[in-house]
Amino acid sequence: MSLYSIVNVMFEVYTFLIIAEVLMSWVPHDRYHPVFRFIEEVTEPVLRPFRRLIPVVGGIDFSPIVALMAVELVRRVILSLLIGIF
């Protein structure tokens, strides 16, 4: 497996973790369950700055959408740099 593929899969997994965090916010769950804590601890460092910048509008938090766009932008930049290196 190439470095390009590994990095790409890592970004895909992180994207799915952010989506899982959003879905978890819609459903009552045990916040102390190890799986839920892991997802929150992994995604919160990226989501927190966007939550500070983007206010909740009508009870809807749009910060995960912006965070997903930022993660995708970073993914494309890093992968294009990897293509240039190899």
C-alpha cells in the first residue's frame, strides 16, 4: 500500500468519524461509553475552533459542515503534494 493510499484512507476515516459525531448528537447515548468517548475525543479538536467561529442558527450547528469542507481541502492539498513528491 502506498503512502498516498494510507493518507487518503486516514482522511476518509476521519471524515466518517466527524459524520458519526454529528449523528451521535441527534440520538441519546451514553457519553461515557468508550466508543463514543473515542469519537468525541478524536473529532473535537477539529470541530471546536469551528464551533467557536460559527454560531448555532435555529438550533442547527453548521460547524461540522465547514469542518468537513476544511478537512477535504487539507486532504486535497496533502495528497497533491504527495503526488508531486513521488
